[in-house]
Amino acid sequence: MTTRLVLLAIVAALASPLQAQSAADSAGIRAAALDYIEGWYAADGDRMARSLHPELAKRIMNTDSAGRQWISEQTASNLTRNTRAGGGSRTPAAMQRKDVAILDIFQNTASVRLDAATWIDYLHLVKWQGRWVIINVLWEVRR
């Protein structure tokens, strides 16, 4: 009995504290997703950069007419530079979709679906240094 109590105490002491999802987390996740897409549409590189983790990977699978497939990737610096160079600023306001759906939040990670002008982004976010930022994007163009 004593051994069980000691083991239980050790397990309890080693267990990391659970963090509950809060309204602030949901708001931070939504704000990061909106900074990303609204920054793109407005060609606002600072807003885009604010939404991204420095080690962001944004990927899309491409297929050519012969059926060959490959993955294209952008980094945080590529995406920020492309945003500053004009980004989606030529997208007509009526086409600037920015529907954010938080799919899941678990501790310091979240998944979001962002329905944009002509594509869908699946975003992975991390609570990094107290702030929600996008670390991965997998996207697909609507056909």
C-alpha cells in the first residue's frame, strides 16, 4: 500500500499542469489568422509578420499536366516579403473571403481552417512566448 501511494505521489508530481482553453486563447488564435489573411489582402507586411512564427512552413502540393507531383514551400520571410510586394492587394474587396473556423485547441496548439478568396488554408498555430502565431500552413487552390 505504501509503495502505491509513493508511486501515485511521484506520478502526480511529474504530471504537467493542464491548461484549459480560454476565451483569450480563442481570441488570440482568431486574431493571428485574421492578421495573416487581412495582412495579405492589405499588403501589410508588418501585420503578416506579426501572425507568423519565424520557422513557418507554408506548403502546397502541385501537379503538372503529366501527373507529376511536387511540394512548393514558403518560409516566413518569403511570405512577409511577398506580402510587402503587393500580396493580395489586387484581390477585389468582394472576393476577399476571410472565414476563420477554429477546428481544435489543445494546450499550446491549435488547428484552424481559413476559407480565403480562391483557396483554403489549414493553419497550425502555437502559443509562442505568450502569443498565438502560425507555424504551419497547408493550402489548396479551389478548382
